[in-house]
Amino acid sequence: MSHSIQIQVADSHLYPGCAVNIPHPPESARAATAVVEFADGSGANAICHLRAFDELELSVDRYATQKRHPVDSKHWLLFAIDATHHSWRVKRRLP
């Protein structure tokens, strides 16, 4: 795995349409470790990799929100919404 990626989520959990900020997205299809920070201050470890030029797969480990709501591990597909590939949106959940 390559270097760790920092990912900021605009809510306490991921869902289709959710805004995601990735200041330094992975540069290749090789898997990278990631630290996901949610807007409520909770966080989770994850693995991400580029699926295509503007698509990113993100597998987030199980975590609990600040209100102690458990969130199971999930696999997501994100798409870039700007040319710099810093702003992303969750497209859908993957199996």
C-alpha cells in the first residue's frame, strides 16, 4: 500500500450524494490506506483506490458516530465533481 490519504466527509456518515473532500487523492489504481474524518468529529480507517480517472472506490471500516450510533463497514463508489479531483460525491454503495 502507498501513503495514507486524508478524507473529509460533510456528514456523520456516507450516503449517495454526500459531499467528500480529498485534498490529495490517490494517484494510481494501487490501493492506499485512508483516514476518514466525519463532520461530527468521528473517524474511521479505510482503503481507497482509483477505479477510473474520475471514480474512486472507498471501503470504510466499522465506526461509531459521536452520538454512539454504530455504522457497519461499507464499500462506496465516489465520483469527482471538479477538475482538481479534490471535491467528490458518493455515487452509490457497492456490494
